[in-house]
Amino acid sequence: MVAKDYKPCVPLSAIATSSTHGEDSPYFAGWRAYDDDPYDAINNPSGVIQMGLAENQVSFDLFEKYLEEHQEVSNLVNGVASFRENALFQDYHGLNSFRKAMTSFMEEIRGGKVKFDSNRVVLTAGATAANELLTFIIANPGDALLVPTPYYPGFDRDLRWRTGVNIIPVNCYSSNNFQITKQALEDAYAKAEKANIPVKGLLITNPSNPLGTAITRPVLKEIFNFISTKNIHLISDEIYSGSVFSSEEFTSVAEMVQERGYYDAQRVHIVYSLSKDLGLPGFRVGAIYSYNDAVVTTARRMSSFTLVSSQTQKMLSPMLSDVNFTKNYIKTNRDRLKRRYEYVVERMRECGIECLHGNAGLFCWMNLKPLLEEATMEGELKLWEMILKDLKLDISPGSSCHCTEPGWFRVCFAKMNIKTLDVALARLTSFMEKRKKT
Amino acid sequence: MTRASRDSDKSPPEHNLSSSRLKSDGPEMRIIVPLQGVVQGRGGLVLGSLLPCALFYFLQLYLKSRNRPSQSRPSSPPPLSTPNDHISSPSSPSSASGSSIHRTLSRGLLSPRVHPSVSSRAAAIARPDEDSSYYVGLKRCREDAYHRVDNPEGILQLGLAENWLSQDLVLDWLEKKAHGALLGGERPDELNIMGLTTYQPFDGSNSLKIAVAGFMNQVMQGSVSFDPSQIVLTCGATPAMEILSFCIADQGNAFLVPSPYYPGWDRDIKWRTGVELVPVPCRSTDNFSISTAALERTYTQAKKRGLKIRAVLIANPTNPTGHVLSRETLIDLLDFVTEKNIHLISDEVFAGSIHGDQSKFVSVAEILESEGIDKTRVHIIYGLSKDLPLAGFRVGVIHSYNDTVIAASAKLARFSSISAPTQQLLTSMLSDMQFISDYLEVNQQRLRRMHSLFVVALKQLGIECANSNAGFYCWADMSRYIKSYSEKGERQLWEKLLTVAKVNMTPGLSCHCIEPGWFRCCFTTLTEEDIPLVVERIKRVTQGPK
């Protein structure tokens, strides 16, 4: 037996002990503050209101209604054969019916302009896993992905942590509403070249998080030319595609690929999930759609590490295939989000705060530069802290999204009911009023 | 028993078009491309898609009959070039890593001159698993699965360690209680549906952790209690194992693994972590038990090669040999890892599948509690795919006494979280202790029965099995039926079993067994009535012409 005075210090891996999980930013600190002191209308009216989490609960009632009207959905099994298929079934292809249901839903979101092949869908437990998987597949440790700023703070973790891949920002500026430009792409690529870092792909979020805008066609064309010229992959994270306020304003990369007759499509991959559009983040349903066969095959095998519960697939399959339901859901969801967005923007405008003109998503990209003591990142962080501590509002500072200009904040409005939203807006507006007087 | 037909949910058979490589400038394209352009111009999307597709299809048939390479049409999404393969099977030989179907523009014959590469990790994974008979066998069995009525000449599946013996019990529970459990709200700790849809803790809900800890305790017959706060839940034991590996080893490091071992580890652990697995051979003369001497030897050899060993990885009960590790073995292992200051990973997924008389499972956790050893180096992997027939629901467990491992794993679990409604359902099921107790008892009886019937049946064929008291399989010695006592001989026998006897068994070579001729035969996907059929089939090889 081992001697009692032996001092063990069994070593762990670099991954376990590093901070590349990227969770040191205010983005996550705000969540923790909320967890410690969450707002409740009755029990904790002075608590922190969560506006830092992009979750969609505005259309939850539609989902609930569907479940009530279709009791068989939650009745998971009918017979031994079905049980065996369901509970035992761990095929990384996923249920055929569910993959078809996903493509049907994705086509519905794109207004029928795009045709998807369900054989090209690889299911993952959430878009988080899908993004990481694609990164593993297209890049080696030490390689880089180009990512336009500002971007979702989670990418620092999801794309880099276990993969060992770097992110090179493609800087965007308010002067053109943070749109991606050819110059910005070229600059980022050149920077990587200079540092001897091989660039393997460009990852865009369309519609953008945190900007809340859909990427326009001309910009997409530039992007396609860029990736072709540089011979790199394109990952289009389209998890907010069902949250564009109006379907005419959204162009999926799938549309571009189709219009180009699938020319050079093998570099294009789409990430989707039910977490935002359907408001089902707890269900962990994500998908990769790739036009590249090797990527599909590899992703499928790699998805062994992140399979979607067969029970969940079985449960959601009929709902997503029900075109009446999905049509109505998508339309209602879009309308409600649009109204919320306009409501928030208008209230803010009334007290002198401008937001970026957005047309999608669960948030506003708010310009709080006028409130900064100094127009620096430090000034922004000070403001963020004050808003969290004094106003008890968790909003996400642009610096955590790698925004090039201080003063921008992402403000989520879809996780709360309208009463809570009013409370939050009241806190902001009364603060603004006080400030005006002083 | 009717074997479950998975055809309804299997991916559709591969389209003819897609099994071939495209050429961008073959003569066929020169006919079709302008045609498509014309059709699309006048006929719109539907005609533009359908007509060329149809023409192409017929063209393909014609070309195929002339045995020439053919192409496909881009007006609908390009079909896949590889046949869809099951979780345990390799891709078809036609899939090469890093290449893809070329597409052409309708307005020209341009094709991209260069293609973006995939990573070396991906390239390695995308390669066909020609070397792993474990996966090849599973795949071929899928493609020609036995069915008593529809395909009586199909391949009998003895290569998949799934337990179908007691599904009826779980089914019964689900039928009665699933609906209520899912929509919840009855018990104070149950979420209503809104609670299920929102973001959950990525490493699993507290209620499920508590329920799982309780279940593990029940499975191990109360011999050890597990602290839910030392548990991280993941969508399957596969990601649990990978996440744990990421936490305790860096790329290029290695684990010592007593062999023969579960073939899946070669994939699950090595792929993305870059961690090597170094087999520590065990011998039939010792009934394949693990010896410290062998560990020492392998450790020293690995060190000489410049490999840094970070852990010893064991399965307890063992797979494929199917026995429970003794207390002494566990203590020896703990001494070894302590002395080397490395980790011990104990994969205990079969802990609840003990069928031997007088056999009692001892978890490494039990030893730790009684022996006062540093616990921070010991980690347990568990899951619900074996002891309960719920592989599709995806539930895996990392149990560690190391707070840093738990903290890191909990964060990494975001890539592999369990679906919330599934968590809710299982919390309910696992908390039903009476049901679990009944299930474990009946299941054990059925396992015991099938195991003894199967061993007897194999004995009648002259096939002896290693003594086993756990798991879903027998570890059978078929060495007298291999032509040459070598890996090649074993491979030939395996091939014969698959093609002549039409029985899929897992050959020892895919489990890194150093003695040729051993095969893992799972009996839990059979009924008693199937056993005579299995015997008849095997006779085709054992008694047929050599």
C-alpha cells in the first residue's frame, strides 16, 4: 500500500487547466450576477434583469399549444418495435424522419427558396457542438478561422478551446453599420499570412449576433468571391434565420450556392439549431448542413460525441414536419420579435439612445457612447459595471464581442415577458432622465 | 422474436448517381449542360430540375452499363457520394478523404481548380475502416440483417453489445409513466414544459445527477454511495470518455490499456484528443487477468519510446472478456498508478450486468473508500446504454473526485449535453427505486439464463469460452478452427463466419488480443429460439470443408 506521507499532485492536461474556455469576460460575469440575484416580479423586484442571454420565449405559447393538441408527441412509445428503434437507436445518422423534418423546417424558414437534401444533415447536440465539430474538421491546431467582429463571445471558447485553432478578427466599423467589407477580409487574411498562420475558413453569423442584422446580398457575393480566391471554407451560422423580421430581407448562403448552380459548393457549410428560432435550447438540437461529402461523412462520425436524444428527435419530428404549424409559427415569431424590437428601439430613442438599424434576432445593438465617461474600452467596462450594479440590468458590452469601437452594447429582449421588459426599460429611461438633469 | 427492423429509420439506400466520382469535362456534360440551361430558361425551377435529373438518371444507367465513370446534375442538392454508414461501420471504399463531388456551372464548364482541404484529423476519420473488423462486421450485418420472416438467410448479429432481453420492462414503465413524467409538474422537483425548453446546466440537471448517483448505488448493490456533485452528465459514455481524456492528457500522451479491450476506444479516445492507447497484453493462461508485471513492462517500454503515460484505462466488468475485476486486482492497479503518479480510468458501464452466480461487482470507488488512497487520480465512466436499454436516449457519466477535472468536464459538457426532456423522463424513471430494483433482478436472471444456454450451445460445437460472469457476451476460443495460428488465420475465419455462416462476431484482433482465435459473441440480441439457428450457422464453418 502507498505510504501515508506521499504527496500526490497528479497532473492534468493543458486544456483542463487553461483559460481558453474564454469565460473570463464580462459577458459571462453578467450571467453570474444574474444567477446570484435574479429578478422576480413578486419575490425579487429589485433583482438583476437578464438582458445578456439571447433566448427566445416570445412564441413559447405556440409550442405549448402544439403539445397540448398533439398528446401523442409526448407519448413516446407505441409497441416494442418502436421502443427498440427509439430507445436503443443510437445511429449517428439520426432518425430519417427527423432529418427530413429539420430540412423541411429550414426550407420553410427560407421561404421555400432553397431545397435541402436531408442526407446532408448531420445532427449535433446544439449549434455549439456543430461549430466546434466543423472547426475540428476544417482546421488543424495552430490554423485560424476568420471571424467578423463584433461576434458572439462564445466563439472564443467553442472554436478554440479543444481544437487549438485561432480566431483572427475581421474588423467591422460603425461607419458602414458594421458590414463586412472586402478590405476588412483582405486585411485579416494578410495579417494571418504575415504571422504565418494558415487560414482555413471564414465563419459568418447570418443574421449577425450581436448586430441583429442580416447580411446583404452584395456582401455575401464578396464573401463568396473571397473564399473562392483564397481557397478556404465558409461556415455560415444561420441559427437566427427564423428570427429575421421579414423573410425577404434574409439571404441564406444556401440560396447563393443554389443560384450559382452548386459551383464550388464544397467549401460551404451551414450551422443551424432549434435553440433560437424555436426557443428550445434545453432540447439540444443542432445541425450541420454541408455541401462537402467528406465533411458530411466525417461530421457524421464525429457526431458520436454529440448525438441528439432519439426521444427528442421522435418528439419533435411530427411538429417540424407539420407545415401548417411551422408556417404559422415562423410568421408569428417574426412578427412578435419585430414588434418587440421596434418597441425597445422607440423607447430608447425617446431618451436619446440610438440602436443600430436591425432586422433580425433577439436583441438590439445599442449605442451607449454618449454615456461613456471616456471613449475607451475601460470607459465601456465602467459603464457596464454601473449598469449591472446600479440599474441591475445585465447587458453585454461590445468589448466582450471584440467590437472595435467602445460604447456598443447588446441588449436582449426576448427572454422576458412584456412586463419585465417594461421594468427594464423604465430603469434605463429613468437613469437617462436623471443624467439629463445633471 | 422479430428482430427490430430499423429499415424505416435507416438512411435510404444510396442513389446510383452518387456512388461515382464526377469528371468536370466529360462528354456527358457537353450534352447535358446546355440542355439544362435551355430547360431552366423556359421551364422554370421544376422543369429545370426534373428534366435534367431524369435525363441524367437514364444517362447514368446507360453509362453504368457501359462501365464508364459518370456524373450528376446540380439542379437539386448534390447527393452524397458515400453510402450512409452506421455508427459502428466504416464508410464505403469510394469515399476518399478530402475530395468531393465537382459541380459545374450551367453557364460554363468551369470547375474549381483547387479545393479546400480538411484537417488531418478529419482525413484520418474519413478513411474507410478497412482495418477494423469490428466496424466492418457491424456494417455488413446491417446491410444484410437477419429477419426470421423477411430475411432468414441474413447475417445474425452477435457483434453488438446491446441488451434486448428486458426491454419489455422499461417499455411497460414508459407506457404508464412517460407522459406524466415528461410534461411534469407533479412532483416539486419536476419542471413544467417551460422549464424544459430553456437553457439547462450543461453538465446535467441536479435532479438527474441525484437520480443517477442513486441508480449507480442501486446497481452496485449499495456497496458505495456516489456524490452527485462529483458527477458530470454527458450525452453518452462515448463523449464522457473523450471529455475525461481531454482533461487528463495532452496531445501525444498515452494511456496503458489492458488488452483485449473494447474496439470503440481506438476511435473514441484517440481521434480528437491525440492521445495514444498502448495495449498491455493479457493472456488466456491467466484467464486474461491484469498483472502488475505486464503493466510495468509496458510502461517501461513506452517510456523508452518517449511516450508519456498519463493513465491506466480499464473496463470493469471487462469487455470483451466479460469478467468482474477482483479486489486484489483493483488494489494492485491503484498501487501502480499511485506509484507512477498517473490516473486510473475505470469504465464501469457493465456494472449492473453481472450474471455469474456468487459474483459481486466491486467498483474502484468501493476500494478507495476503504483503502484511504488519494482519490484525485481515480475517475469512473458510466452510462445508461448497457445496464438499461436506453442507448438512444444518450446518457453518460463522468464521476471524479478531482475537483479540477469536474470543473473542466462540466464546462466541456456544453458540447455534449443531454436533452432536457430526456433528463426529465429519466429522473423520473431512475427515482422509481422499486421499478429499478425489479428491473435489475429480472434482467440479471434473463442474462444468466441466456449466458448459460449460449455457453452450452457453443460447447456442443467444441467451442470453449473463457470464464465470464458479466457483460453481454462470451469470449470464445475458436482457435482450433483457424487454419494458421496467426492474425491472418483469424481474419480468414472471421471472413468465413461472416460470409458462409453469416454470423457477425467480433474477432480478437480488433480488440488487440495477442492470441489469435478469440471471438466476442454477444448473446443479448438473441432469443432462446435463435440459439439453435446460431449453432446451425456456425456448424457451416466448424463442420464444413476447411
